Amino acid sequence: MDANNIQYVIISPIRDEEKYIDGTVRSMLEQTVRPREWIIVNDGSSDRTPEIVDAYAREYTWIRVVHRANRGFRKSGGGVVEAFNDGFKALEVHDWDFIVKLDGDLTFTPDYFEKCFAEFQRDAQLGIGGGTIYHLFDGERNIEHVPNFHVRGATKIYKRECWEAIGGLWVAPGWDTIDEVKANMLGWTTRSFAEIPLHQQRPTGTAESLWKDLVKCGRARYVSGYHPLFIATSCALRLFQKPYLLGSAGLLYGYVSGYVKNLPQVDDPTLIKYLRGQQVRRLFGRETIWR
């Protein structure tokens, strides 16, 4: 399939992105391969975000905006999926080959999607993919390093057959790992494209405090069903990374508090078994989706 003939749609849940959304829209307008439809879901923004996206929607017919009421706070994990699902329901184009979840604080080159779809063309089993996120610090690129199978939730491209196989997104923290693990369990491959970068204008976790972000990450690992031994090892290794001690404490607190509060985990015992099996293999240096 020629990249220019690929039919894709984008859904962007956004909240209070007045500083960044203009850059994302301009990046989309410059794409060599444009989407059939782009649904921007304004998830209760209290700044000028609604005005900005509405203005673009009036100018470009393939951009549409869905406005949600302001719940009064950011709802980590589940909130973004709820907004995404509202955007999914609003789609008017249904004969798409790929569906994209794209954040509103990213900028990228005009050939970003063309290059991404070329990766899918080269690998028939690739079900979820996306570019590699970087941030600028003092003018230098700082690449976000993630496990080989992981694609950051800020930029995820789902092949239709894979999307239908995994049954959409889990409405809870950890959704952007659960989708990939399930895809791998079902025989698909998932990966970030190291040679296709995107600039995230707002560094990961800065929408909230560092501690809250660390706890959120630990909670997401609990919801996803991570193996306790894998978490313990991860926290031990993190003691030697900045922020020292705080990083490990936040992750561990988020994970353990999930058990203490008896919070629900992903409702798929087979998936949790597969995930934990992969993590145990990683701990013993065997082949796994983590490497």
C-alpha cells in the first residue's frame, strides 16, 4: 500500500494546551500525508485552548472539535482514555486503516506520518508504533528511553486489525502499556521508531508535581499487573538515577498503595499472566518483549 493512499484518522485529547497546541496543529498542516479526519477533544480546558482549536476547525474541514465539560481536575490515565473514546464516537470517517492517538504538545517534521507508515509497510506484523519522544534542554536533544516494545502514549499509531484485536483502550492508568502487552500476547509486534523523532514541548510529568507523577507511574504498574519482583528490582535500580531515592519511593508507594486500597487491576488474568511471565524472563536475562 502506497503511503499516500493510507487512510488514517487522529484523535487528540487535550486540556489546557494554549501554549503548545498551535505548534501541533501547524505540524499537522504541513504533513505530506494528511489524515482523513482529526478529532480534537477539548477535555474541559479553562484557558484559551477551545478558542484556538475552534478557529482551526472553522478553517479546515478535516479538523473537528469535541468539547467536554470541565471536571475541575486532571484525571490521570482514565481521563485521557475517556476523552479519546468520546472522540472515537464522534468520528465520521469509518473506513480507516490506522487510528492515531496524538497529544497536543508535540511538534514534528512534515514527513513524520509518511515515515511512520513506511515502517508499518515494512513489517506486516507491526500493530502499534510511533516516533521517539525527545525534549530540548539548553538547546540539546534529550531522548526519552523506553523498553523496545513500548510506544509513548503521547503518540501511538494503531493498525486497524490490531486495534480491533485488542478491543480498544483500558480506561485506567497504565492503558498505554496494557494495549502493547495485549498486542504482543496476540502475536503482534509493537515498537517506537528510533529514527523518527518528535519534540514534546512540555516534558513528561510536568503537568503535575514530580511526586504525583512518580506515584501515578507506580499506580499504573499496579493496575497493569506488574510482577512484585520486577517492581522491586526496578525500584532498586532507580536508586542510582535522579531524583535519587525520591524516584524509587514514589514508584513503590504508587504500586503498593494500589494493593492497600484494593484498587481494581486490568480485568484479564491471561494478560497479567503473560505480562508477569515476560518480566520474570527479563529478570533472568532471557528473551522477552523488554529487550
